[in-house]
Amino acid sequence: MVNEPVVHVVDEVPELDGVDDLAMVVALDGFLDAGNAAARAARHLLDQSDLAESPVVATFDVDLFHDYRARRPPMSFVRDHYEAYEPPRLVVRLVRDTGRTPYLLLHGPEPDTRWEAFVAGVRLVVERLAVSRVVAMGSVPMAVPHTRPIAITPHANNAALLDADSPWRGELRIPSSAQALLELRLGEWGHDALGFVAHVPHYLAQLDYPAAAVSLLEHVERGARLTVDLSDLRAEAGDREAEIARYLAANEDVGEVVASLERQYDAFERAESEGSSLLAEDQPLPTGEEIGLQFEQFLAGLDGTEDDTDDPDDED
């Protein structure tokens, strides 16, 4: 099944003795993570766990999968020497939810190469540790306003795992990901896998957007049958929303782009509820040029400090 040791799985995990319903949550950093939603959700799960009681039960040989020139790990240069190198890690950790229910968390950078070897390694973990179902998280940028509920696309390799309809109809040809291939292959091997993809406003895709992380974890709670304390993450999301609102109030041009998205979103919602056309002819979407220009302005405004808003001529 795996021609070489791409993953090392702990031989014995006493904490799993007697556990007959074990979920594994998957969050891979990289392609499918607009707004860093999945990565932030995974970090919240780790923050909610006692790491002293959360052993690593499987470790992937990241050197086989990682493109170091494309995603260079950080390190520190201190005066005249290098130190504090942070190597990428792709691991499965045993953690517990709020109710002390054990589950597994696979997290780390999405493999850049050898996807088939990676998913075969995950299969080894699933079968060795008797995982009942795999639940993945992801997020994509969409032309939607942040002032409306975050939409979620559910997906699964077994229709019985889905508890909601997908917003999509027909077939979409999309770029693949290691997580998508994992779900496909696990289905072929007879293992249940499902996932949730949050729709993140495109103008927030390069910022941390904790509201999307909250939405993902709410769905993971149901899909993985876990209980997660989201109070801290919701507070963080509220702070971000307030920051965005203040910026939009002070920048009418950017606010108008968001307002256009709101009109388009509402028109689609009305059309869908009435069973009519979804094209919403009277609500044009902002042009790509408008979105691009305002996107750059939005990021510059949110990433800057209050002092950055001063007239640059004042510095001379």
C-alpha cells in the first residue's frame, strides 16, 4: 500500500483503547485556505486542548512532500548567526474536545508533491488507528459580502454523511487539492470522508478572517460529532468585523463595492426563494477592475496603523 515509510504511526495509543467512534479532522495549510480559515480553526482546536495530553500519533516525512523554495520556512538571524529554524511539520495529533471526547487532528502544510503517496499514508493512519470518518476543512474566495451569512459547501464520498444540500448544481471543473484527492481515494478504499468549504469574501481572502473559522468549526462539530468551545474565536471574529466596519465607514469607495455585492447577494437570494432566474439582471456585479483596485485599497487600509492614514506629505 505504501512503498516507503512516508508516515510513522505510533504502535500503541492507550488513550484510544475502548474508543469505537473516532473522527479525524483535517486542515492543510495552502491552496484551499482563503482567509486562513482552516488554519485558524485548527489552531483553535489546538488552543482548546492540553498539549501535554495531546500526543503526536503519526508523523509524515515532510521532506518528501514540501517544496522548500516555494514555501520557505522561517528562521531567525541574530546579529551574526542563524538560529530558531522552524521546520514544517505534518502530523496527526490526538486531542480532546470540550467534553473530553478524543479525536485526531491532521494538520500542517498541504503536500506540494507526491499526493498519491500522501493519501496512501493517511490511509495507513486511518486503518491503523481505526478512524471512523475523516472530516476536512477548507475555504475559497467568493464574490460575496462579509455582511451576509457565510455560505458553506458540504461534500462527502458517501451521500449519507451529508445533512445539507450543496449550493452548486451540475459539474464544476476546479483545481484539485491534496484534501480533495484524499476524500476521493478514501471513498474508493471504503472509508467515510466528508468536508466543508467556507465561502470567504474575496476582498478578505488574504487576511485572517476568523468568522469563517467559526462557521467551519460549527459544521465540524456536527460532522465529527464533537463539542468545541467557540467563545474566544467568536470574540475574535467580532473584533475583526468591527475593524472592517470602521474602515468601510471611512472609505466610501470601498463601501460601495461591498454594497454592490450585498445587492447582488440579496437579489440571488430572492430569486432562489421565488424559484425564478438566478441571474438577477438588475443587480450588476462589480467589474474585475473595480474589485481589484478596491481589494488593494482594502488590504492596505486594514493592514496599516492609524498613523498610516495621515497625509504622506506630512512626513516631509
